[in-house]
Amino acid sequence: MHTDIVYLLLANALIPSSANKIHELKGWNPPKPLTLLSNQHKISEYAVLNQDAKILVNKFPYPISIIIPHRQNLPDVVTAGHKTIFVSCPDDFIYNLVTQSFFPIVAGTASLGGELRANNADTAKDFFGDEVSLIIDGGKSKYGIRTTLIDCHLPLPTILNYGLISYDDLRPILPHIELPSHLRK
């Protein structure tokens, strides 16, 4: 699936075999947590938001991913047994898809590990061939990099990985956001 950031593998979060297919395609053994694609209108059904998470989710669509506690209605194959889940809504297309969907959607980047990610349909096809049932060619991803990852489960929201959105972009939204020492200049 094309997004502004990178191509994604999508699945119905409530069908364990569907979500497990992402783990198989990416070679994740043991499984890793998947990303729940959501928006401010649906997220509280599947996750618990503190005040910082609410502020960030209200910016959706926005190329960030946040880590927050999930509710118990998601299968273990989605959460990989963790108490938290990644939540993202990087662009208008995903926002509209989530809004119109009758089920929660989970995703993993269309990559085979490392930093090499599919940013066009041809690369996604090269990676996965006939192993995926559908590749939607939306052209080349606008940015080709991952979302910025923010942990909202910590006492202070903390940037864990940089993507498209910088610390300086986030400070006006969350003035108390933390930047770990390994990301400081």
C-alpha cells in the first residue's frame, strides 16, 4: 500500500492469520508488534491515550508513530505480547482508509529488514512477489523515510527514532518532549 512515507503491508487486525501474514512476509520470528493505523475518531476503541498522546493524535494525519498502551481487544499476534502498541496515521490516504474501514487495520513497512524499504510498487513486488495478494501502485512515496517514533508511555513523551518530523517540529506541539542523549547533537 502506497503512503507518503513508504509502502506498507496491511492486514485486518482482528483476523490473526491475516496479521500473522505480515510477520511471515517480513521474516519476523519471533513476531514483533505491528503498527495500528488509526485516527482521532477510532483510536480510543483500541488504545488508551494520555494527554500527550491525545495532542499528537489530534494532529493526524501526521508522519509520526506513537507508542501507547493498547486495550485487550487486539490479538496477541498484533501486539506480540507487549502492553503497548505503535499507532500511526501518516497521510490523508491512510486517514481516509481508516475512517471508511469497518475493522482496525495493522501495518508493517514493506521491507525485508534493515533500512531498505519499498518506496514504489516495483520494489514492493521485487521484495514480496506473489506472496502478497494485492499491491496498490500509488507511484513513488513522497518522502521514502519512516515516521518519527515517539514513546508516550514514558513519564515524558520521548523521541526514540527520527523520521520526517524533527524535534524542532514537535516542540511547539509538546514543549516538554524529551530527546534521548543518543539523538542529541
